[in-house]
Amino acid sequence: MTETAEGKKTRLVQGPGLLLVWVYGVMSVGAVSRSVYQILTDYGSAPLAHTLSAVAAVVYAFITYTLVRGGERARRAALVCCAAELAGVLIVGTWTVLEPSAFPDSTVWSTYGMGYIFIPVLLPITGMLWLRRSRRS
């Protein structure tokens, strides 16, 4: 929920925000499952890739939590986290395109999230747009 000028609280999880929470939740489960499996079964073959998948899982889970929690402070934290997520996707995506040998195994953010139908690069942009819009309403 976000505080309005009148002191009333509005919900972040309404309309498109509900879909955003649902997609972040699904991505959280997918990234956590992937990273736990990779770390437990094959960490030594690609420690950087598997660690980055775990980082993505934590980011997705935190954004999901802040969106559900609501409030102005949570909205700002989610906005910062979405920006950091987008930076991570762009950095890791570019790195995997320019130097694929650095990643013997893919991450959630490899090639801009191609393995996840590019949702990892679109999600933070959508999230930031929603969070900015929710501040104004």
C-alpha cells in the first residue's frame, strides 16, 4: 500500500500490479528451484553462473515481498531493486553474449533471459513503470 497525500493507503497489488506480483512470484519459484538444483548437483562446473541464478532468485523474492507488503517505503525499495535487476540483466546478458565461455552453464539472466522468453529483461521495466504510476495515483 502506498500513502497518498491525504494519508490514506492505496494498494500496490491491484489491477496490473496483481499480475506483476504473480509473475514475480513465478520467477522467484523458478529461479530458486533452478539455483538450488544447480548448486546442489553441479556447482563446481559453473560457480559464477549458479551463483548469479541464486542472486536472481533473491532479487525476485525480495521484489515480490515488497510489492505484496505495500507502503511507500516498500514501493521505493521495490523500485530500486527493479533498477538493480535491470542493470544485472543487461550486464549479465551482454557478458554472456560477448564472452559465452565465461558461462559454461546458463543463468536466469543469460542472453537477456532468453531461456525464460525474455521475461527477465521485460519484468523490471514493467515493474518500474507500475511502481512510478502507483506513486502518482
